[in-house]
Amino acid sequence: MDITVESLETPALTKAQLAELLFEQIGLNKRESKDMIDAFFDLIASSLVEGNDVKVTGFGNFQIRTKAPRPGRNPRTGEAIPIEARRVVTFHASQKLKEQIQDQNFLKSSGV
């Protein structure tokens, strides 16, 4: 599957492009494709909001981490400011995805 990214600044694959790929490669109509992509990401987001980790086999894991409060500093003024405790999402790529990325980087750097 070839995916072309048309943005010159930051290459990114958008939800609209994912829906278009479903339309082209699987044959779903455009509305069904968009609804499927939206439902997929809504499910991931709601699971994370509930505090559940999300594991996508062969791709990676999304995990919720609770960060403790800590002292911080305003870089512009140097003023000390407290950073409150918060929950953050982290992503860890699977070994399979890491290998695919390394193989692709090798091909690009070797001119293949």
C-alpha cells in the first residue's frame, strides 16, 4: 500500500486520507469510510479517557500515565511556577513497527 503525503511542512496522514484509502482499497462508500475512521478513533479516545490502555497488535500501545506535580520555570521570565499533576498519553511502538521503520530508513539512506 503506497501512501503519499501532500503536506510540505509536516508530513502527516490525516483522518480524511485514511477514509479515502478505505474507500479506494476496500470499496466502502465515502460516508461509511469516514464513519468507520471516526468510530475507531472515538473508541480509542474514550478508552484512554476512562483510564484504560489501548494495545494495537503489530502497531503499538497507548498508555495513560499520571505525572506528579513538580516545580517549573517560565522560560521567558525565569519565574518559578508550579506544574500541576496531570494525566498524559504515551505511545510505545511495537517491535514489529520499529523494525519496519528501521528497514525503511536503511533503504532511504543506502539510496535504494
